[in-house]
Amino acid sequence: RAEQAHLASPMAERDRVYWLGLLEPLASGDGAEAFEALPFDRSATTSDTDDAAPALTRTLDAGTARRLTALANRHGAGLHALLLTLLAAEAGRRTDRAHVLIGSGIATRPAGAEDQIGHFVNLLPLPLPASSGNPLAKGLHKAQAALTGAVANGLYPARRIAQDLNQRHPGLRRAG
């Protein structure tokens, strides 16, 4: 219901304009490669029986997490932005791409819905510079700005973002 209410509100148009404004420059310029599958992408339709690589999971100890958070904070960003920056740089290093799109889950539980059961997460596309030659501070600033924008405009459904963008750029790969 919250999604339907949002889509019927004037805020939905604001969000649509935000996402198109963020993603269209990549889609129509030299950043279109960001919409192409990465060689190490796992499709949303991949099952456990497919020949996909196993998920890689690592846990940071508390001291490392504190030091990384402090590093991010010195640049006006959070730990999430730092990890996204490092992931984008590594993707760029492995693919020679200048830009990547990284999906990040943004919580969308509306105020007053604490007693409701639901997913309340929107997986949104964050365009990030992927060149490993970028200074850390620049990458962090871009990642933090992308996260801040995603939170502010995060109620607009990811499937609508993809539909809107594909209407204007039919040749783009659909996520998932």
C-alpha cells in the first residue's frame, strides 16, 4: 500500500526526475558500459545448481571496522560509502571500466508501519566512478552523495526506475 500511495503522490514525479537525471547521463554518454553485465555478475535467476561462483563472505573484526569507519568519517562519509567505493574501484580494476552500477538496499519502511510485516527494502542502482586512479576522497564523496540521494528518493520502486530508463534507452540491459 505504501508503494501505491507514493506512486500516486507528487513525490513520485520528483523521485522519477531524480533517478532519470542521475542515470541518463551514463546511459546516453560514455558511461553506458555501467549498464552491461560484469564478468563476475550473478544473475538474480541463478540457482544453487547453476555453475555460479559461491558467495564470498568476510567478517571484519571490530577494530578494523572502527578504523575503516574513522577513515570514512574523516572524509565526511560513512562505512557503507567506503565499502561501496572500494568495491567500485575493484570492479574498475578488473574490468577497465570508468563507471559501475552497484545495487544497494535502502530501507523504505514508512513511519507508522512498525507493526506491519513486509520487505520494506528497495534495491537501488548507485552509479559510481570505478577508475582505480581516482583519489579515495573523490570516490567517497561520490558514493556518499549516491547513498544520500538514494535514501532521499528511495521510495520510487527500482522496477519503475528500470522501466523509465528503458523507455528512453531501449538498448540498455535490464538489471537482474
